[in-house]
Amino acid sequence: MTEERLIISRKTNNKFFLMIAIGVVLLIAGIIIAAMSGGHQAEGHGEAAAAGHEAAHWTKRLYMNLWLNNVYFTGIALVGVFFVAVQYVAYAGWSVLIKRIPEAMGYYLPIGGAVMLITFLLGGHDIFHWTHDYLYNQFLEDGVTPNPQYDPIIAGKAPYLNFWFFLIRMVAYFVLWILFFNWLRRNSINEDLHGGTDYYHKSIRISAMFLVVFGVTSSTSAWDWVLSIDTHWFSTMFGWYVFASWWVSGLAVITLAVIILKQNGYLKMVNANHLHDLGKFVFAFSIFWTYIWFSQFMLIWYANIPEESIYFIERLGGNGGHFKWIFFVNLLINFAFPFLVLMTRDAKRQMIMLKIVTIAILIGHWLDFYLMMMPGTLRTDAGIGFIEIGTTLIFLGVFLITFTKGLAKASLVPVNHPFVEESVHHHV
Amino acid sequence: MTKKFVLGIYDDEDVLLQAIENVRAAGTKIYEVFSPYPIHGIDDVLGVKRSRLPIVAFFCGLFGMSFALWMQIWMLGFDWPMIIGGKPHIALPAFIPVTFELTVLCSAFGMVITFFIVTKLKPSFKVNVFDKRSTDDKYVMAIEVKEGVTDISALNNLLRSNGAIEVNEKEVIK
């Protein structure tokens, strides 16, 4: 088995930096536009401004965008590590040739952790309603007058949702994830250098441990970072829902990266059979996401309990129908489109079909996260404009730089993996 | 009516795959190859066309979906409208689980039934076992001998030169 080294040319790298630069320009333009029209908006929303302390400000929109994109890209990076772990534990042979791609996705995790920490510390009040101290005091300062802003529901969640515990959890997730990512990656690279099956067996044990950690943290991080935005609301499906969204986006990134690398002359031994399996993954987990989505929606719709159905009201008729189109586009682009397009065997084996579908899914699941976060925070002030596109481009550029840098650090073919021969001869 | 077959017996998978390619390249039509287990890649070398069963599955599924939707909309919307849980008579989300189940059921049953019909698989189906060892540890390549041909030495040579450990003749009543 021969090594294959990815070489990122200066030109490619410049493209990524250009992407970031365009993102910054768009973001600044968006912020200027938002800041200029800010006063105008407050006039139009006099009622809202009078009722609330949280008149929408461009900083809030910026923090929400940072949060949205960071949760999205961190999830994708995490799914890379998860994918590798699953393949190890399943003793999978087919995926060995493409294994380095999900592995390199994990390199974004430290950046994701830093951005998340900073965004939370700076914009926590804008993102999370529960971070406001006044919600928790039953009485005003004199100790007798009831506090009109006291929120018994949120106060009841204080043992879990409080600033310090939240911060500790966030740090703990990232420490654990990065630890396991480094551990797996180190074994994988040492395997390339020294060979033998010891690294393989060790990786299986590390992966098994990581899966346990991931099983818990993927759910709790979804509660922390996404569910707690709608603090009053709760859903037992939510951990699964966010996981499904992350997982299918991650699979789409892996598939897309494999195709782009292949089209640029790398991954010579990867053929239609490997693409077929990746296509099946993308196809199946699009349906899985829909299944989770519907399981959550139908029970809430059927029971029609106000405290539960408020979540979907905000996304359908509520907020002046502001999010209605995203609600339906979300289903079309993430379910109907991949379901119908990737149904046949031939479609899963063709790069062009897979490319179209994976790009659509990546846009679709970005919208999915948008739909999870914006109605509870920005409400009718949410939009998709320069700020959104700019922030996403910046994150995409940073993700691509770290990802390709990580990919270039090691051979694209794990030369000494015990199953590499099986992967080369993979046949579906 | 009887038909005559020449059977090449092989004991190695790779030799067999190579032999199939060579025999077909020599212009001989292979009737069937029997093996104790599915062999990867044998479909390609044998030139077996891809199954059209998935198309049947799709249309059976489409039928199941349409039937389920029609049934529920007609029953609950027109034939016997009832208010359930304060929902409208035709409440689409509530119909999805039944629609999903019937889609899967129809497409699965449709596939199995079509498979039985196409392969003529029924309790009275008589299987011509050319060589019982093909259920154990040997691979058997069967070539139909054209009517009127009596000399099979050419076929014999072709098979033997491609690694057959044995070449037998067998007459089968059709």
C-alpha cells in the first residue's frame, strides 16, 4: 500500500482566506446596515420595545449567528470523530480508505470550543434567556414585594441551568471530545509509522469509551446549547434530534470531501463502491432525521398541550408567520429531496448526484439549526442577510483551513491499517 | 423432453471466476453456475443483468402510499367523519404513520410475491440439482449442449484447460 499525501497549494489556501475575507466584508456590511436601521426598527416595534428590555440589536444578531454556526460546525467536527469510532467498534473494513477524512474533521474542535466559550461569555444574555439573574429572585430587594419578573419555571431549572454549571459542562464536553480525538488520531498516525495490530486493538477500546462519552454528551450538549434557548419548553426527543441533524450533516461533509478529493486526483483507490456506501449513509440518515423530526412533531401536534405546542406555533403561524417558509423548506430539502434523488442505486454511485444532494443537505441542516435557534431569540427580527451569509462564510473558511491542514498532516491512505486491503477490494 | 448438459466441476473460487470469463470469451453460452455460497463479483463476470425488482418495489410502495392516504381520507373525511381530539376531519399528520406502514408493507409484499412469480418458485417447483456437491464444497458450471451435437470433446477441452477438475455429462428432463 502506498502513501498518498495531500498537498494544499497556496492557491487553494488563498481561496479559503478569500472566503473568510468576503465573509468579513459581508458581515461588516450587514452590521452597518443593521445598526443604521436599528433606530428605525425600534420605532416600528414600539410595542415590543416597551414590553421588553431586549430590543433587538445588531450585537444580538451577531452573537446568534456566531452561536448558530459554531454549534453547526462543532457538531460536524464531532461527528467526524464519532464516525471513526463507530467504524472501529463495528470492525468495519470498507471505510478504511476514507477514514482519514472524518479523522481530520476533528481538528476544528479546539477552535469550536474557544469560539463557543467566548460567544457565551460575551453574548450569553442575548442567546439564553435563563442567564438573567432577575428571573430567579422571588422577591424584590426589600424582601417583601413579589418580583414581577420572577419565573418559577426557570427558577425550578436552576440546579441544572445556571451559569457556572453550564460553563463547567461546556468546558468538560470540549476537553473530553478533544482528548478522545487526539488519542484516536495519535494511534492512527503511529499505526502508519510503526505498523502492527496493537494500535488497531487499542483504537477499538478508545472508540468504545468515546462512544459512551458521546452518547451522553451529544444529548446534554444539545440540551445546553440548543434546547435551553427555549427555556420554558422541553422535549425528550431533542438530544436525538440535534444528533440526527449533526450526524447527517457530518456524513454529507465526509461524502462531499471524498468526492472533491477524488475529483482532484487524490484517493485513487476509492471507487463507486465506497461512494455507494457513503450514499447509503446519507440517504438512510436523512430518513432517520425525518423520523426523529416527525416523532417530535406529531406527538406535540396531537396532544396539543399549550406548553409544548408553543414551540411549533412560534415556527409556523406565530411570529407573524416569519419562519413558516423555513419550516417547510426544511422538510423538503432535508427529506423529500435526498429521499427521491438518492433512492436508486445508480444515483448513490454517481459523484454529481451525491455532490448535489450533500450540498443541499448541508444548506438544509444549517437552516434546521437556524430554525431551532432564531425563533426563540431574534423572533421577527431574524432574517437571512449579509450577517448570516458573512458569518457562515467565515466559519466555513476556518473549518476548511483546519480540516485541510489536518488532512495534509498524514497520508490519505492509512497504510498499516489491518483492514486496508479489504477496503481496497470493497465491492457492493 | 430431455436436455443434455456438460458440467465443469471446480474447486477454487478464483479459478472458477477466471474460467467463466474465458469460457464466455470463447463464445460459449453458460447456462448456470452453482456454488455453495454467493460469490462476490460473479454477477459481473457472468454478465447477469441487474434485477429489476427495485422498480417493482418503488411502484408497490407508491401504490401502498396512495392507497393508505385515499383510505384514511375517504373513511375519516367523507364516509364517516368524526371529530377526534379537536382535529380537522382530514388531519394529515395523524395519517402519516399508517401511510408509512402501508407503504413499507406493500412494497415488501409486492417484492416477495413478484419474486415468487418471476422465478416460478412454488411448492411443486422441481429443482434440477446438476451435481449435489455444489451444495457442499464444489462449484459447478453448467453448459447446455445444443441439439444435434454429439461430440462434446471440444467443450471438455475448453473446461479442462480452464481448470475444471472434472467434466461430466448430464441429461435433464425438462
